[in-house]
Amino acid sequence: MRVKDMPPGDQPRERLLSTGAAALADRELLALLLGSGSRGANAVELASRLIAHCGDLRGLARSDAHRLMTVPGVGPAKAARVIAAFHLVRQAQTEPERRRITCSGDLAAVASPLLRDLGHERVVAVICDSGGSVIRRVIVSEGGSDHALAPVREIVTTVLTSGGASFGLAHNHPSGHLDPSPADLDVTARLRLAAETVGLRLLDHLIVTDTAWRRVPDPGDAPSPAPLDE
């Protein structure tokens, strides 16, 4: 049965408007995002298949559009709506933009909401004014499951054009490992040098997982893990 052929009291949209989103099951909320079903399945049934395909809601949140589109009936438009919705949730959970960065833990708290629950690497720059207050956060690049580029020139240019005086860099490791790679060490050294050349300050470079973070050291430093809520 098509959703629009159900009694109005059983239709997800009508129930959400009359009783609130908490009254709907996960598959019904997802059905509203999908907007329609496919051949042989209404929107609620298609939503159930999509959740099952990803394992659960957490798996769905971590999936990219290409994985979603392997489910029959989920095309680019539906996949894009789902990806956009989960990204908006992550944005809403971020710290206030004007938070002041005074230590590595502050940088982790500001950057980590943009780096959690991802199946690929992402690089984020947190740009601050001369007093250390956050001006903006920028997703610098997106990569694969074990690598993402951190373009030094582009990062420095972005900080300058944003009116920043200092900045921090953070990237995630979907594997959950906190050990910096040789590339992580190299980009940290090159970023610090490039920043100093144009009068900027690199605050820190962090590796972030869903549960912890670690500094990427300059030569001679020793990295130390810490929980995200410190």
C-alpha cells in the first residue's frame, strides 16, 4: 500500500504534524526524508530496507551516497537528502562558533563534531582571530578510508582570506588508530613553516577518532592521547 493511501492518522507526515517527531519510528522519519518509495515498496518499506542495508542508524549516518544508492529504489536525489540530513545534525551539535581556543582540548571540542561518524578521512581547519576566538570552521578536504590531502597553500590562503590570525588543523582516522602517519608529521611541519612565513600561527594539528584525540607533534614532541571531553 502506498503511504498516501493509508488513513491520514497512519501517515508519517500527518502523525508528525499532529503529535510530534517523537511519535514516529526511525523508518517513518527516514521515509519522510526519502519522500517516496520505489517500485514494489512504499517509502516506509524502502526506509526499512535502507536501515537494514546499513546495519542500523549509526551505520546509515556513516554511509556515503554511493553506498546508499546500492539499495534498489534509492537514487541520487534520495541519497543526497539523507546525507544532507545527517550532516545538518552534526552541524547542529557543534560548539558555538565564537568559542575561544586556549588549548588542544578546545580545538578538539570544536573540530570533532565535524569528524565523528565518518567512514572516510576529512580535514578540518579551525580559524581564529588574534584573541583566539573562532571565526569559522572549514572542511578543507575529503579523502578515502585511510587518507585525505591537507593542501598547505590552500589552507594558509583560506586563513588569510578569512581574516584569521591563527588556526588549528584536525583530521579523523576512521580506523580508530591515533598514531600519526609520516604524512601527518610532514604536513604539520610544512604548515607551521608556511604559517610563520606569512605571519600566522599554527595552534595545533590533531588526529580525532569517535572517542579520543591526539596531537600530531612537531619533531621532538611526544604525542599524548586524551578523551574528547577534556
